[in-house]
Amino acid sequence: MYSKIAFKNVKKSFKDYTIYFFTLMLAVCIFYTFNSIESQKAMSELTSSGESYVEILSKVISYVSVFIAFILGSLILYANNFLVKKRNKELGIYMTLGMSKNKISKILILETIIVGILSLISGLILGLIFSQGLSILVVKLFGLKMSTYSFVISGKAMIKTVLYFGIMF
């Protein structure tokens, strides 16, 4: 019953959730892209060439990803508060009809989870695409010659992204 209400509310409030969805999707995309760069073919080419700055670059990327995680967490909190304030009248009607605050919060949590899962999946797909572009950019930036290009999906970065997103959510 609550899931039906949550799905209907997400559809009805699509305009409000669109900004939230795209922001979360973009954040997941950036987070995955930064974390997957270590697995890319370009980084393995740099490592094989014996460059010492690859290790430094990997550490910097790890620190940047933690920074992005904090920004993403604060963004989720802000967006949730914004959406609740924007829907005050609707929540008031639910309370007038006799729904308890506990049940209303269940509906809001389900709505947030629905949008979160959709943005996580979309962000990972977009991140896969952008990580390949970033790999090509790194090759050009460092002037490397890559004999073959291969599409790389970083399982480690995907797990890290899903884990951090789950913790923040």
C-alpha cells in the first residue's frame, strides 16, 4: 500500500524530483568516474612506463572521492529537507485524513529510495561512459601511445560507489 502511494507521489511530483534525480545521478557519475580511473588502460600504461606520479595521482583521486562523498551526503540532506518543505500541504492533508507521522515518514523514505535507486543505476551507466572518455583524456594529456583500446568496467569502483552511496543514503 505504501509503495503504491510512494510510486504515485514520485510520478505526481516528477518536476520536483527531476532536479534531485539529475543531481544525484551526476554525483554518482563523477564519483564512479574518479574511482574507476585507476582501473583504466591509460593508468596501466602509465604504471608500466615507470612514472612515479601515478601513485600520487591515485592517492589524490582517493582524497577527492572522499570529498565528493561529503558533498553528495550534504546534498542528499539538503534536497530531502527541500522536498519535505515543498510538500507541506500534501503531508498536512495526509495527517488530516488520519495518517500517522510514522506512516508518512515510511512513504517519504520509500519515495527517496525509489529516486535513489534510479539515480544510482543511471549514474553508474553514465559513469561508465564518462570514465572511458576520461581514460582517453589521460592518454592524450600524458602523451602516451596506446596500442589497443578496451572498454573497462571497474568492479572495485562500482562496489565503492554503491557502498558509499548506500552509506550516505
